[in-house]
Amino acid sequence: MNDRLRQFLVVVVAISQLIISTLGSASSVFSVNGEGDVGTISDSLRTYFTPADYAFSVWGVIFLGVIIYSVYQALPSQRERAVHRSIAGWAMATMIVNTLWTLVFIQAGERGTANFQPLIIVASGFMIVFILFGLGNIYVRLHKQDAALTRTDRWLITLPWSLFFAWVTVATVANWSLVGLALGWEGEGIAQYLSAGLTIVAVAITSAVVLYSRAHVGTIGYTCVVIWALVAVALGNQDQSQLVTVVAFAGAVVVGVVTLVRLARRSSDDASALLNTARA
């Protein structure tokens, strides 16, 4: 793809994602039946993994970060850089599907009404898996090119996509919890154990990503978002499930400890490299 066209399309897709996702989350303007927005529909499908409402404010930070990245990659000085060429396809695909997720999800209608469409919730679950896969690809590609990235790159490229990847890691679990509820898995016991189990899976994935990472600002951003989400899950369920609350809080602690270990190992490696250089 022509570099100028690529730069232009990334900006257009990023702005479209911001506008459509924001409107879809705050109004029913895109709903075919005019019933509800993302928040209203999600509230009608509250599960043991639904976080406290404040958690969703992180979308503002994520969208802002992606907009900043899109502007950065559009600068003339960035036009021919390999890093942007490497992630552009997945970046656009991820943003497009994330935008479509909003448009699809709000067609489900509120649970308990005649317009409710559980299969649309199922479709949204598969869409968010694709988004997670795409963000994972971006993360891996940035990891492989880390040596060529400047400090500015890490703040304006790695950090925004790490924040996005982190939130979607947890949001995938939340979305599939909604799928379970939409399909009728409502038993109190199974719902709690399923949410606790999925929380453990999310913590395991997060820990693996942190240990794989280069341990710089992207890693810290990734960890902070996951901890933010897990604490919100714990607070959102403290009145209905002690099991989920404990597992979510414990998961946040585990993620924090794993990150500290990874950062300490990075510092140790840097110190060893500096010492070896001095000896040479």
C-alpha cells in the first residue's frame, strides 16, 4: 500500500472509531430498533464479571492514545518507517472491527424485552476475540522491533496499543460472560465459578504477556490497565459474590507482583550489560 494512503487511512479509521464508538456508547442513534445504547444493554446483562461503572472511563484514554498514534504516524518524518508499515494492517483491522462491535452490540436490545437478540451477543463475543487477536499481533510486532524504537516511539506507539491490548484482554472475558448469560447459563453456582475461572485465565494471559514484554513504559501501561479492570471487577461484585471479589483482587496482586519481577529482571540485565561493557 502506498505510504501516504496508509497514513491517511489510519487517521480516518481512528477518528471513525472514536466518533462511532462514543456515540454508540452514549445514545441509541445507531440502534435499528431505537432501544438502548451499549451501557444500557450491558446493564441488562450484568454478570459476576461486570466491573464497576468507573472502569469503562479507560476507553477515553485508549481512544485518545490511538488518535495520538494516528497523528504521529501521519507525520512526514514517519512516512517510510518499517514499524508503521508492520502494524498498519492489523491496526486498521482492529479499529474497524472494534467500531463494528459497537454497531452490532447495540442491535441486541435489552435483555428481558421482546427485542432482545441473544445471537447478536454471541456474534459480539467472536468479534472481540478477533480484536484481541489483532492487538496481540500488534504487540508481538512491536516487541520484535523494540530495538529500533526511540523513547518517543515507546510513548506514542507502544503505550497506546499496550493500553488497548490490556483492556481488551479483560473485556474479552467480560464479553464472553455476557454470552453465557444470554444463552441462559444463569445458575448462581455455575455463573460464579465461570467468572472466577475466566478471571484466572485473564490473569494467566496477562502474566505471560508481561514476562514476554520488554519491560518499559508499554509494560507498565499494560499492567496498570489490567489491574484497573480487575479491581473494578472486584468492587463491582463485592455485594453479590465473595468468590469473584477475592479472585479478582488476588489476580490484581499477582499481576502487580509479576510486573515488578519483570521490571527488576530488566534492571538487573541492564546493569549486567553496563558492567560487561565497562570491563570490555
